[in-house]
Amino acid sequence: MTRAPLLLLALTACSAARWVGPPPVETPPRPGRVVVVLEPFFEVARGQTVTRTDQIAAPGPLGLFGSPAQEVNRQVVEKHPLAHPVLLAEEHHLVLEELRRLRPEWVVVSPGALPQMEGEVVLVRTVVGDTDVVQTNRPLKTVAAAFSFLLVPLLYSVPPVEETQRVYGALYAYAGDAQGLKARLLRYPTQPDHAVDTRGLAQRAQQPFGLDVAFEEGVLAPPSSRPPALVQGFSRQLAAAVVAVVEGVR
């Protein structure tokens, strides 16, 4: 077997994930200017215990590394990627941009802009929960890839893995006055901007969600290549859900 087919298989099998749908359900715009304040995202995802393997080299004389590195397993608790603080901040940024695209007549800001604003606003809080895999052909494609290493003609026909993850959470909309909300600003160290103390505010809507994000990737692609596709798909879906909540569409 020549190196070229093996290289082609490696490139195909390791291709990074890309979002493929489904497209967000966009509602027709309603006339009127709305000021929307989108808080940085919160999360209530459950952590899962996973095993991590570290390579640790024992020091030799004078502090120099002497003996070969040894594998050390450790148990750590991790949450799904969309609930990590860095990606929550990226999702918040992308949803802000998508809201401005979907509703160019709206004023869409983060809470940090409240001190410069006046009048009535709609405050939107987003809470990201757990995820589930609701559709996948990964086991089948893994077997197909294993056979492809043995049968050269199949090297060129290994299709990508197709998977759909459902992201759960909830949206909350509150009616408020910009200057009144200014006095309620809070700052959490893991968030990119201020949040708002919503105790006592009039709640306009509360809407749980389960948003599907479908992607495809090479059968041997590392999980670390998946978050960009998940973030893109989730942010697009979530922005459409925010529009529906603000406009009272169910």
C-alpha cells in the first residue's frame, strides 16, 4: 500500500467538525424599535468524571530529568464544552452579532452599556444546561474506517461521522428601565461583562429550550476540534430563540 492513499485517509478521517444544521427557525420581523440587553451566559450543566492521563518524568540527580516519563491517571470532573467559561463568552459575543443581523432595527447591547442608556429595555438571561447526543452514526463509521485500512478501494469512500447534539437550557426575559438596571449591575470573575441582579424585576417570559446542533467530522477527528462547530451552530439557534422570546412568539 502506497503512502498517498494512507495520507489521504488520514486527512479525511481526521478532518475537523463543521456545523451542517439544522437552520434556525427565523420569524418575520415585527415593526418597532426594541432595546435588548443580553446578559453574559450562565450555566448549570452537570459535570462528568473522566480519566486523564499525564506524562510525568521523575527527576534525576541535581534536579535533571533522569528516568523515562511515566503515565499517571487522574480523575477529573468536566462539563461539556459549551458550558466552559471561555466558550460561554464566545457564544455570548456571537449571539449579540446574530441578533443585530436578524433584527437590525433593534438596539442590542451587553449590560456594560446600561450606564449610557435611558428608557425601557428588555433584559434577556440565558442559562445553558446539559447536552445529549440525539443522533449519531459514529459506531458504524468507526467500523467502516477500520475495514478501510485493510481494503485499499475503500480508502477513498469513508464518509464522515454525522452527529446531532441537543443543548438544553432556558431563556428569561425581564422588563426594566435602563437607569434602574444600572444600579443592579454585578460582576462575576468568569464572565466577560456585567450581569444584573434580577430579584424583584417583572418577568415577561420564561422559555426552556432544547436546540439541536448537527455537525459532521472525520471518524478519527479529535474531540478538541469539535467546539468551534458546536459554538457556531448553537449560537445561531440560540439567537433565533432569543428573538422569539422577546417578541412573544412560541
